[in-house]
Amino acid sequence: RCSSPCPEEDDRPEASQMRRVAAALCRFYGLPGAPAEAVKLRPGLTNAVAVGEAAWQARQRESALEEPPSLWVRGGRVYDFH
């Protein structure tokens, strides 16, 4: 099982949602390593994650995005910063 950017013991609703978003990004783009290594919480935000630059460069799926994606969760919905 992959680890995630949010500690497992974190019981905030956002933490569970952020773990799901990180895992989905890793699966979709074929990012190397575990979600905790490839996807990080955005500094200063508790409900946003960003794909790391190294993981983005090593992705297995092509993307029209040049920069690594950043996503946030609000009200149970996922939004992107692009």
C-alpha cells in the first residue's frame, strides 16, 4: 500500500480526501514512487497538493500541462489551479 502526503492518523476530512487525490494523481500520470514522495501538500494550505517537479518530469503519461499540476479539495470537490 502506498503512503500519502497526509499522515494516516490525521482524521480531518480534508486529510482523507487529500490522500485520495494524491493516489489518483499517481495512478493517472504514472508518477514514480509512493504518493507521499511524488505529491506534497502545498505550503500554508491544508487542503491543497502539488506534484513534485522531479516526479512530474518522470511521469509515464504525457500531458498538455508544462508545469506540475496543483489541486485542492473544497466541499468534497476537487479543483485544479490551472
